[in-house]
Amino acid sequence: MLKEIVIWPTEENKGHERGAFFEKLANTIFTTQRYKVSGNIQFTGREFDLHCEHMDRSNERCLVECKAKQSLSSDEIKKFVFSASFDKFDFGYFLYTRSFERQVGGLIKEIQADDRYKNLYFWNAEKVIELLVASGSVADFVLNEKTLNVSKVILLYSYKGIYWVPILSSGTVPTHFSVLHGNDLSGLEDDALVHEIQDYIDEIQSLEVYQPRPLSNEKNEIVSRNLEIPDMETVTEIQSSDSWDDYKPASLKYFVGRKRQKDKIFGFLNDVKNDEIGKRVFYIDGKSGWGKSSLMSDLRERCRNQHYRKKYLSSVIDSRSANSNNFLPLAYELIINKAVKEKFIPEKYSDIKIPSAFDILGDKLSQELAEWLENESRVLVLIFDQFEDVFRKEGVFKSFYKFLLDINNLKSNIILGFSWKSEVNIPIENEAYHLWQQSRDHAFKITLDEFDSSESKSIIKQLEKDISEKFDIDFVRKVVDNSQGYPWLVKKLCIHIKKKVTQGLKVDDLYEQDFHVESLFQSDLEELSTDEVKALRFIAKRAFDDQALDITELDEVVKSETVQHLIHKRFVIKSGTKYNIYWDIFRDYLVQDKIPPIGETYLIRQPVNSVYEAFLAFAHGENLSIEEFMDKNTSSGAEGAALNKLRELRSIGLVNYKEGIYSVRVDNSDINKNYFQDYIHDKLEKHSFTLELRKIQGREINLSDLSNIIDTKIQSTKFANKTLEAYGQTFLSWLDFADVEIPNVSAAMMRRAKNALSYTPQMHPSDLEEFVVSVNNNYVLNKSKREQKLLYDSKSLGLLIYSTDSLTLTDFGEKAQRSTAIERKIIIANCAKKMEKISVAYDALAQDPSIKSRSFKNHISSILDGLNSQVYRNKTSRALYLWAMYIIETENEYNKAIQVTGA
């Protein structure tokens, strides 16, 4: 029978008071042995609890150290041994209110085997109680009980009196307790005091009170009339998926990725098996929906394979079903019974008893099991999923913390694991806060991060196999990028796609689907009846408030038939006797009507002005082939460039594509700049880049911040640093166009982004003029550097379009060729004035014609921002000066010609 001493010194129950009160109890033992006791003395800075001198044997001194705490360390034993030896005490006594843990007990055995320390004694609770009985301080505990077994007895030494508190059970797990007077074993009849004692002792708080009635002329016996054994809560393991699109944790067949984390877990298990690590607890840290449950399910199933089945056995418990302290003993009982059933451990261990919820490993048979596992190199792994739910229940988390300490102190082949939702924060004023911090310190940490693109693509491949379709690279990129590395989101998107395909939607039409998370959740709810939505929200609210709907409540608060429909449609899952929503994120959405700020993710590659012009092309026809689009958007360039712009319009949801035809998704009256700006504004407000930029506070945002965001969020492709900067500048120009404000993005940074993307002329105006005159649609490109610059300038000004091997003059280009020299110049000048940098340069020179080329850069500094090289700044300034001068001279010449003609 396990024994323990519990100290209750005062109503306040402060730590130092418990120690002093225990010393008072120890005093009675040594006083009866004719020792004169002094308390709390110091030698050279070291404090001892009791210093005793024998009244009859002169000069005999002993040191007494009293520990009334939850757990001992080996260092405390070593410190006691040193103090007793160094200060030359004749005897030393170390008193503890519990049983010595395995590691401490092992050290004590080593000390006792050493003749140098034969004068040192270590007394656990059982020995202290034996001496208290011998001293007459308490009666010897004897209890005859025919129905219930005594699994543990507590001696409560309190300011209210001394009491025996037996913990009773009818099976493996304790169910009842009684309170008996310490001096005569009579039952305590003061119900109020019994409940006070129950509130004080954690491990009896969830047990039923069992009042003893001593029979005459016999030793105390608990009368077993009208004994009611309380129902035990249901403890279940997590379920695993039957298919890839099942919302339950992924089974081994459908589990993807996470190689690094799996290697860490099995590396830890192997280190424990080989006794190469001190810790016996691990935890998996990750955000909601990142696959913690799936990783644990994978671990459990891998332990069953040919390679591991004789080394490891794992149970993964769903912590959401936890109601009381009995949850942990029942979970331990579950893994023991499972191990016996699967012949992983001998059948005799099915007889293991659990003394109390705070001494789960206290039975001698559990200690034997620990040794057997070590000798056989086998490991039991008991894991608690959804562990944050344990810390929400005060009656459970204290018991768990004690279990964790006992597992670690045992240092055997029994491992404890748990998952933790990283976004859950326990307030510092909460009693569980410090226990959680200490729990983490005792545990080996495994962190789950976002999916990489290959892991996301593995989920997409499961979808492709299921629907017998092969997606093109653009669609795969859209799914991967929109999932942003969130495992739950890529799975949700793929399930959504399967659902739409099943409903008859073609894969081509899926490209334009809105992949915003809130839209996906709303789509789910639209499939349900009003009663089903009402029931779903009720179940979500109960789970959100840590009061999950129980099976016993069905048909009282919600119809059983409705719940079964929701389970069949995979909106609700059953865990033990409890009902919950399939995902915490969806549960929170149902309760709070909002989702975490995830946003949409897509990479904008094209300049905003060119995409806007492409949008306007649909004003001349709402359904266009690529050829018709190029005809109506004369600045679109070659077919490849035109397709890039159309792809951008599809990506942002303004254009559909089906069977070779591009169709605008808005009314013809909305094809204008105001609508485009408003639409892009709303779209970019939800963009993940925008949301991430707004998280940066307290400093100015620079371009490298945005580059890092793009690199993190775009999972489908890896880019060079310069490419990331270019995409960052493009995104900033879109934000500027749509008037989306980012508080810490300076105007100068926006300006630099626009300047980096806007057109800078490469050639002298007269060279361009000569080139336009000399070419035609049959012109053969020689691909020289000079020609490439002339082509770039001509295309930017809208005079021609070209591809790798052909050239076509635009309407402006053909008109320039047909015109007189002065008319040609004015056409080119007007085209050039539409370019932002040239326009700024023109305004500066027109305002002050006396400006010289050398100092011109000082007057156009706003459009030179973002040009880091001084040489390039000078070169750009010189080119812009020449073009500004060309336009002014052309306008003057043209005006004079008009005047002459008019004259």
C-alpha cells in the first residue's frame, strides 16, 4: 500500500510554513528518542532544519533534514550527505513525505552501500509513519473493507488535526475516499471539514466521499451498504482518416512529408531505448491545423510496422474527452491493456493498480514493468493530443504535471508525449502558467513549421489521383501559393476542388475560383439545412467554451439525427462520448464569425498599368480570343506578352478562360479606371503580402522586408534576390495604384519602386526617329545591342511591337512613317510625354530652360530615387535631359510651322 504524508500548516498554506510544520511533526519522533531538538540552525552559511543533541549520550549530535515537497532531486540528497559529513555529525536523518523516486532511490542505495555513510538514514513517508505510530502520535492504520480496496493512504498532518485519508477503489482506478481521526481511526463526521479536506488534497477532489461506520467490538470496517461506484469517463484514442479527404488526422497511407520531424521523434525514442538521453517526455509544438494530430497518428501506426512493432508501442489519447483527475489513470490503464492485448508486455501487468491520480506509477507492479521494459529494450509511448484542453481543466493539469515529473524521474522506457497549440497562451496569473513553463523545460521539443511546396504538392497529387485529372503548372502554383504552407489550408482547398469537380465544374473553370478561406467556409455552410447550421453552431459554441456536447445530452438540447447527419457530412467528429467540430479553425469561425488573417496569396508579375490597359480592351468585346485581344490591345506586344497580361487578369479574378475564349467577369459599364482601382484595392487589402507588411510596426519598412515576405509566402518557386526585389517593386506599384495604405511604407520607398519599374529611355531621340522611319513589317532583326535598345524604346513609346523574330508597327508607328519630318517628331514627342519620367523631366526643363545638363539631376531627384548607382543616375539624368530638350525643341519648331502655315 502506498503511503504519503500531506502537510496543511495554516489556511494560507505557504511553502515555508509547510516545511516548518513538517519539522514540528519530526520533532515528536526525535523527542521520544530523548533528543533535545533545535530548529533552523546555520553552519557557515548552510541552513539545517533540525539539530539534535542526545540527552543521555553526551556529545552525540544528529542532523535532520525534512522535505515536504512534490519532487526531490539528487542534488538535494548530495547536499545533505556533504553537510552531515563536513560538519562531523554523528548521525544524519533525511525525512521525506513521499516515496523516493527511482533515480533518487538509486542514489540512496549507493550511499547506503558505502561504509563511509553508514551513519546516514533516509526515511520515506512509510518509515516516518511507522515511527509516528511507534511514538504514539497516531494510531496504526488498519482498515477492513470487503467491497473496496485501499490503493493509497494519506496521513494528513494539519492545523485542524491529524487524519488518515484512505483512497479506495473497486478496480484499477480510485473511486472513493474516507477521512478518519488519526488517534483512534473513527470516522470524521464533520461534513464541512471533510469537504475542506477534499478541497485541500488535490488527488481526492474528484472522488466520492465514503463515510465509515465502525462495527462494535471489531476493528474499523467500512460498511458497504448502498455503495455506488461512479461512472468512469470514456478515454479514447484519436481516430485516423479513411481517405485523403477525410478531416480526421491523416492515417499512415495518406500522411505526407514531415520527414525532419519524424526523424526527430524516432531519434528521441531510440535515445530513450538506449538510455542516451535524460528526458522521458516530448511535445510537438505547432499552430492549429498544422498536422500535430496527423504526426502522432503516423507515429502510432509506424510503431506497428515490422521494423518497430517489437520495439515501440504507442497510444495517442484524445484529450478533449478529459473531465476529471481519473482521465490520466484511465489513459495509463488503456495503454497497459493495449500492450497486454498485443502481447507487447506479459499478461501479469494487466493487474497493475493505480494508487491515485497523483501517483499513477506508484504501484509496485508498475515499477516492475519499468524494469522489464528496460531489460527487453521495449518502449511504451503514451501521447496526449489536443493537450491544451488538459490545461483548461484545473482538476487535470496538476495531476498531469505530477505524472510528467514521475515519468521523468523514473527514467525508464515509459515515455510521455503531448501536443501543444502554439497560439494558445496561458495568462501569467493563471495557476497553470508556471506548471506549463516547467512542463516544457522537462520535455524534448519538436516544432512543426509550414509545409514546403513539395509537401503541398503531395496533397494535390492525392487529389489528382482521386479525380483522375492532371492539373497544369499554373493551377498547381495557384493552389500551393494560396495555401501559404498551411497544411490544413492546402487540404481544405483540395477538398473544395474535389467537391466542385464532383458537382460538374470543369478543371479550367476552377482557375477562377475564389480561394479565400472565409468563402470556403461559407460555401460549406450553404450545403447545410437551417437546423443543421443551428446545431453545428451550438456544438461549436459548447466546444469553444470547454463544455463539449456529451452523448447523454442528445435529443435534449440537439436532435440525435441532426448530429448524425453532421458526422456523416464530416462537419462533426465524435471523441469518446463528446462531440466536436472537425477543425478548431472552423469551430472558431462558427463561434466568432471571423477567421485568422490569412489572406489570399498570388504573385503579381506584370506592371499595373499594362494590366489595366489589358482590362480596358474588353470594353470593345466581352469575349475575346487571344488574336482578338491583341488586336484590341495594340500595346500588348507579342502573343507571349499578351498571355502574361491575361494570366494576371485571371489570377486577380477579372477574367475567365474557357475553350480558347477570355471573358470579362464584370458588366461592360464597369470596365473603367474607377472600377478597376476599387476592385484592386479590395483585392489587395486581403492579400497575404499586405497583411504581413502591416504586422511590421515600430520602424520603417524597407524593400528587403517585402522580399522576405514574398520568399516565405510563395512556396511554389524559389527566386533569386534580384527577382524578389523586382516583384516587391511591382507589388508596391500596385498598392500605390489602388491607394492601399501601409503605415510604415514611406512615400520615398513607393516612389523608388515606381521609378525602378517605369520606363527610362535608352537611345537619343534622333536615333529613334531614324529607326522608326527605316523599319517595316518585313524588317529582319539583327539582334545587335543597339537594335535591342531601339526596339525597347520604340515599343515603350507605343510605336511598334516585336517578338523574337518579327516586328509590327502600331497605328502610331505607321502614322509616324507616313508623316512629314515635323509631324513625325511631334508624334514621337507626344508618345514620349506619356512616360512618367520623361514627363517630369519635360516639366522641369520647360519651367526653367536655363538648366544645364550637368545639374539637371538635382531638379528631377524624385524620379531618380531607387537608382543606387551614381553612374546610372548620371546616365539616366542625361538621357532624360536630351528627351526633354527634344520635346521642347520639337514643340517650338511645330508651333512656328503652324504659325507660318496660318500666315
